[in-house]
Amino acid sequence: MPMNDIAIEIKDLTKTFAVERVHYGFKNMILHLPQYIRDHRSCYHHTALNHINLTIRRGERVGISGHNGCGKTTLLSVIGGVCKSFSGSVQVNGQISMMLALCAGFCMELSGRDNIVLNGVLQGKTRKEMAALMDDIVDFADIGEYIDAPVYQYSSGMQARLGFGIITAIKPDILLVDEVMAVGDADFREKSEKRINRLLDNGCTLLLVSHNHDDIRKYCQRAIKMEHGSIVYDGGI
């Protein structure tokens, strides 16, 4: 496949985490002192991703499912650059936006408008570009006068609406989504779905992690199932 047709190329990707053993409470420490001494400072390594090989074409819509802890979110985090791989390679061709946590990157002391600029800069946009998108994001989020208030005064729903508006207004080449396709009430969910579909119709590449198979069937053309850090299915919906 020509490289200009590839959005994401993953080769032999492995990711491990050092997991510290659970410490005992004082009572259990006394009752099980020998085991406490042995385990207190020890840890083990958990393999979250185990030699993953994956190619995503430009404009492809891929749904990723699997049980909790199977590596879905870790895979998106490595692709998006949130965490580093242990070994292997990840090549990304195009600008990425991530819906891993819609409120990530917010500075709670700043206003909604200031956070629009801040989040845009974090996504690689300039202040001028974000100023041009400001009215569209404010209108889409529809949180009224709160847009000029510090974000710590927002409800979690208001934060999510603003985050969703920022990420989708940037119009990325590649969109990584972890369990968040729409937020808010029925009217806002409908508006959110229309904006997502417009991005996809314009050729945006989508990686959607979800336990909701209806969402995967609705938005995706290809399905991947993961188990214990490995891909066990990769094919049609």
C-alpha cells in the first residue's frame, strides 16, 4: 500500500506498565508481616499491548472493542502520543485530535474562551486560527454566559460540551475516540452526531473505542477485537 494512502502504521508495538503491589493496611500488615516485608516494595510488569501490527488507511473508520483492561485505550493513547511505547513503531500521517477525555487540557482557572485558544494551541493550531473558530465553537457548545466564566464553575456536562466543540471544530485528519461520541441532552447529541458525520464525510480517519456495538456499526466499516493486549479479530462489521 502506498504510504500516502496510510493514516496510521503500527509495527510490533508493545507497551508494558510497572504495577506496584497493593500495600496492606496496618492490621493486615501485623497479621501477615512476613508477606508484607516480601511484597511491600515489589512490583510486576503488565503487558498492555503485545506485539500489535496494524495499518489504518486514510478515511477508514475502525471500531475497537474488547473487555476492560484489554488494551483499547492504551492503544489510542500511544497512537495519540499521550504515552510512549515500550518497543515497536507508530507512524501517523496527519493531524490527530483525541476524544480520550473531553475535559483534558482545560485550565480550570481560565475562561471558556481562553481554554478554546489553549486547547487549540495544544492541538497544533495557532492563536489566529483558533480566533477564527471561536464563534463556531461558542455557538456549538451553547453554554451561554458561562463561556466567559472560569471553567471550574462549569458542570461536567458543560465542560464536555465545550471540549467536544473544540475537538470537532479543529477538523482533524485523524480522530481518536474513547467511548465518547455524543454528550448532553437529546438535541445536543443530535447536533454532535451531525458534526461527527460531517467530519467523516470529508475524509476524516476514525478510530472508535467502544463497548457499544451499535455505535461501532453506526460509524465504522471495520471492526477490531482485542483480548489481553492482542488483536484477535480484524475484519468486517
